[in-house]
Amino acid sequence: MAVQTMLRQNTLYPGPEMILLFLASLDVMLTHTILHLGGVEANPLAARVFDLAGTFGMSLYKFALIGFFVLVVEFIGSREFASGRRLATVGIAISMLPIVVALMILPRLMLNYV
């Protein structure tokens, strides 16, 4: 009964967590596109995952990281709401960095694509 109650609880930060999920999805899509156009993955661990398991493995890797981060945010937020909110905001900012870089690289790759 305790597990059922725990699974039905709402999240503390639904808005930021949905934004993180959206950014993770966008990151995977942009990474796939950049790699298809001849770009390279800058993160060595993600590059290794991609080499071993392709786009599907990269998606699993990315969403496992986001899932773990959300669990940490929820854990911290259950003890100190404001700290959890700040951590979620920092996570969003960090998640936006590779997207911004990808959007800067993508036009050049598209122009050079043969």
C-alpha cells in the first residue's frame, strides 16, 4: 500500500521537469541530426554510447541521466523546496548549453552536407 501511495504522489516541480524532458528530447534529436550530417559528439562518454548502441542507446542514456536528475531534485525538494527549485533551474540552464551549441553548428553542417 505504501508503494501505491508513493507512486500516485504528484511531483514537486512539474513545470521544470517537463522542460528538462523537452530539452533532453531536443538534445537527442539535434545530436542525431548533427552526427548524420558528419559532425562529432563532443562528450566522450556519449560518443562511446552512440558508437556501441546508436541513437536508441543515446536516447536511453540521456533519459536515464534526466530520470536520475529528477529523482535527485525531488529528493532534495522534499527536504528543502527552494533548494530543489534552484537545482531544477540550474539543470535547465545546463541542459540548454549543448542545444545552443548544436543550433550554432547545425547551419554550417547543413551548408557543407553533400
